[in-house]
Amino acid sequence: MSFPKIDLTTFFLSISSAAFMGLGEEKGPDLELAKQNIDLLELMYDKTKGNRTPEEDRLIEQLLFETRMRFVEVQRKVAKT
């Protein structure tokens, strides 16, 4: 059985999903896990600069924005409890 080749878009989405999983509230957020995945997404943003398509640029910028905003939101909720 062979698996389809992973492209950059799928990789970015995978990292973002892992960050959002860390921010989930079912068992309580794991901010360390979320931050590590956001850092990984930021690393990929820097290291792939100039080698992405315009669609990949928009995607990673949107994913970074959404995961950072959600991280701050969850971090504030945790601080209040």
C-alpha cells in the first residue's frame, strides 16, 4: 500500500491541526504543545520563504494568524482560572 505524497499545503495544515489540538478544551488545553507547533509553523514560514506559491503564502499566513489568535485567547482563559 502506498500513501500519497505529502505536499507543502498538507504539511502546513497538519502542523496547524496539531496546534489546535493542543488548544482544545476537552481535557484542558496543552499550551506547551500548541506553542511548540506554532513555533514549528513559524519556522516553516521562515525556511520556505521564496519557495512557496502565492496560495501557499496565503495559507501559511492565515494559519499563523488563526493559531496565534486562538493561543492568546486560550492563554487568557487559563490565566483567569
